Amino acid sequence: MKKYTYSATNADNQNKWWVVDADGAVLGRLATRIAATLRGKNNPLFTPHADLGDSVVVINAEKVVLTGRKMDQKTYYRHSGYIGGLKSITAKKLIEKRPEDVIRFAVKGMLPKNSLGRKLFKKLKVYAGDQHPHEAQQPETMQVN
């Protein structure tokens, strides 16, 4: 009897589509669930170097919840590349301005920092409202607690 460990490849990916409703969901718990699904951690064939994850569509991003005083204290930074070009924005203002980015930043920080992580991040679609243009993919609903 020959024993071996099967190493999955990208060709083994079934790529299901999931819809997640962020209404009332806590940001960190939501992001960890999305990142694990994008990565394929729930797949029995999970292989660290292969893309075996599913695509995720997030709706109602504007209704995500941050616990404690993070809404006022959490700060997102970016730099223009010029001297003194550091810009900052609080989570409250970012949710008012671009609510999709709050979820994108949280999930991106949980993915690998390499070419695989960039490929996985492209499979995340985030929308502020409750409408999305991905009905043709027949997404299933994912419950996030």
C-alpha cells in the first residue's frame, strides 16, 4: 500500500461564489471569515501555495460594526510619496466616505503578502448597498456571526 500526501494545484479549485451580508457584523470577525474562505482554509484539499479558495461578494458594507471606541480611534494611513505626504483618516470618516475600503483593508491584511495574496484579493467584491451585479454566478449565502 503506497502512502502519499496529495498536493493540490490551482486546477483542483471549484471556485464557488458566496454572498455575505455585513449588516450588523463585527468587522474583525467578518474579515477573518472572508479571508479564510478566499484562501480556501475550509477546503479539505487546502494547500498553502495554491489558490483553492472561493469568491466572496460582500453587501451592506456601510452597516459594518466596530466594537469599543474603534470608530473614533482607529486610524487608516496612506502616503503620497512626497515629503510630509502622510495622510490619515478615522474609521468613522472612512465608512462615511468609502465604506467598501474598511472591509477591503481588513481582509487584505489577513491574506499572504505575495503574488498569491494579490490573486486571492481580486476574488473579493465589496458593495456599500444591498445590490450586487453577480447574480449570474449563482452565489450562495454565507452566515457570519
